[in-house]
Amino acid sequence: MSQNETPLFTGLVEHAKKNPIQFHIPGHKKGAGIEPEFRQFIGENALSIDLINIGPLDDLHAPKGIIKKAQELAAEAFGADYTYFSVQGTSGAIMTMVMAVCGPGDKIIVPRNVHKSIMSAIVFSGAIPIFIHPEIDKELGISHGITIDAVAKALEQNPDAKGVLVINPTYFGISADLKKIVEIAHSYNVPVLVDEAHGVHIHFHEDLPMSAMQAGADIAATSVHKLGGSMTQSSVLNVKKGLVSPQRVQSILSMLTTTSTSYLLLASLDVARKQLATKGHELIERTIQLANYTREKINEIDDIYCVGKEILGTKATFDYDPTKLIIPVYKLGISGYDVENWLRNNYQIEVELSDLYNILCIITPGDTKEDVDTLVHALKELSTTVHINNKISNEKSHILLPDIPVLALTPRDAFYSETEVVDFNDSAGRIIAEFIMVYPPGIPIFIPGEIISEDNLTYIKKNLEVGLPVQGPEDPSLKTIRVIKEHRAIK
């Protein structure tokens, strides 16, 4: 087979051209039974391949035909021994990855700044997390990756760990020395699991950080939809044979995956792989150049700048992805969330993420010079407007960072414990039984089993005050928190 082929997409189109009479689901029957306004907007072509796992179209749960061929092409493109398609997003792939190596009571070494899906997998599996503290960037108020030294220390203390999980690259595009981390883990015969949600493109250009498969990692959950051109919710799980069983991966993924798999999502993975394999280098080269042009223009604006190579050089900042534009805005005297809303309301610009101090914009092959020039123009106007209205000083704002809480119970034990609801302001010192996070990026401030600290309550309040989306608790107003029930002695 050639990387120019798209066996899955082509097979779906050929099937649709036969115009079969369908006595099977989905009930809209090629769009004939769907609401007309929606059909007109989506288009008959898309609806004609919104199909299910009938004989000619293979089955994601036991692929033998066109899906199998598409996954084999993807494995070749990504440098993996096996590639599995996920229609449960990268979250489903991440949960599979963790549960494929961990069972109840097994240890897994993870950075504390992991995505909520990893913590969910730890709850489901009953694994015991051995947390590594990520390096904190006090200039930007964000977490970076984990260091080689921290991984070596964690493995020395926990040689019986079932896996080491690494985020590569982080949401903000920063990478650790993944190859060295893999070498250390493999010296203990421990597999390396990579959350590669924000790095599908890095495999296809030498000027980007090393991909999981290039670094010799054992398994990586890679989000094709985020930066690789497939449809939202479609991802892949790449596996190297050896320390991880591909058969177990397939089994766990099947357990976590709907039996009504979306062929639209699967087809988009097939064509995205083709584009990355055949044109990826050229497209990414253009994207890097566009991102660097944008970075230079932003750095000409007063009190706004865009992070570049100067961020490298610490133990946790080994490499970075220039297509991620980290734009600190705290010198303007307003929050990243304020900037996000201003850009939306005044220029119809939507950013990837905002937090207390920064906005994050991503540049992909789908962007144009006109797009980035509009962003630069808008930020210039914002800078001028803020200076006129606020007459702020250029003194640096105080950067407020969350603490890494103490884990008192395993996340699973806490999640299933007897609990009670207490007032948010009275919860310090209690053990939390639910997740609290700001999404995006979805990194928990608290996970079940951690001791609530006064400093982190203050951090949550600050995020709420500026309007950032704090998520996770049963009480969306965050007036109350669910905690482990205390059993006091009877007086």
C-alpha cells in the first residue's frame, strides 16, 4: 500500500455510490429522515457516509478489512508497530493507555499537571499515582514538563512501577528530553506512556520536538483532530511492541469505545494521515514560518510579547513547538480572560486558551497571513486602548500559582468513599472527593484524595472572579465542595 491511498475513506465513498437500500441504523437513512435545515447545512455527501459497521465497511472492534488497512497505513506513517483509531477522542485513547498497563494497586509515575482523563483512568483502574512535580514557570504562571532527574528519582524509589507517563509536548508546546526519559525507564524495564494530545504534527518535521515514536516510547495517545486535520473527537493510539501488549490495548480500547462508531470520524483520520504522510513536511514548514512571522510582529507591541526560544534551557524545557503562540498579557494590567473576551467582541477572534496571565493561539496549516495579521492588528489596538484608558504602569503583576496538594488517599478510594458536602470556605484541611479544574487546559487543581489547602482555595476564587471556567464539582457555583466524611467520636 502507498501513503497516497485512503482505503477507509475510499471504501465508504464507493459504498455510498452504490446507493444501497438501508434497513439498518442510523435512522436518518442517508439524510432522508433528518431535519431538512440540518441536512441542507451538513450536505448529502457527509450524511451518505454516516454509516455503521456492516459487512463491507469493517468493524473498529475487530478490524479485518478497510479499517485494518487504514490503521496499518497510519502505523507506518507514525513510525509505530500498531496504530488504533479512536472515536472517543484522545481522552478515550489516554484511558486505554493507562488501563492497558495498570490494574488495582499498581503504581504509575505521572506528572501532577496531567489532563483529567489520566486521573479518570487512574480512578477506573485503581492504580496508585506516584506524582512527579512538574517544573513551574513563575514568569508565565504555567507548568512545564518533568525533568530527567525527577524521573530517575521516582524510578529508583518505585522500580515496581507499571509505567511512566509523560506529557510531550505540553498544552503550551514545551517538551522535556523524552528520549532520555525513555532510556531511563527502559533500564528498569518500565514502559513509557505519552500523552501526545498536542503533538500529532511534530513527527513530520525535524524542526519540531521529537515525537513519542521517534523517542522510542512504548505507547502514545495522539490527537489527530487537534493539529492534524481530522474531525473533532478523532485520535490515534500508537504502540511499539515489547513492553506493552497490543492485544490488551485493542481489548481495553474496545471496552471503552461505543459500538456505534462514527465512520465520518474514522474517514477523517484516514485522510488526515494521508495528508500528514505525503504533504505534512511542506505544510508544517509553511506553518512554522507563519508562526515565527506572527511572533516577531507581536513582539513589536508595547507590553505584549510572544514566547520564543528564550524559554528553553531549563531541565524541563528541552525543546518547544513554535506553532504554539504563548502570549503573556499581564503587563497590560488585565487577565488573559479579559483579552480573550475583547478579541471575541471586537474582532471575532477566538483563542485556544486564556488564563489569569496569558492567551494561547495555535497556528496550523489552516491559517493564513491575513488571519495572523488581523490578530496582530487587534493586539496592537488592545495595547493602545488599555494604555489610554487605564494608564497602567509596566510593573510586573504578582503571579499567583496553585500549590501541589498532598495526596492522602488514592483517587479511587476517595472517589468511592462515604462523603459529605461542606461550605467551600470551610473546606481547607478536608480531603476532597471530586475534581476541580480550569478547562481548558483541564489540569486538575484538586483530584479526589488530596487535602484541600487555603492557598488553592484562593487560587480557585481568583479564577472565578475573572470569569475563567472552573469545572468538575457537583456544585457548579462552587459554594460547596464534596469531601470525605469525617467520623467523629460520640460525646
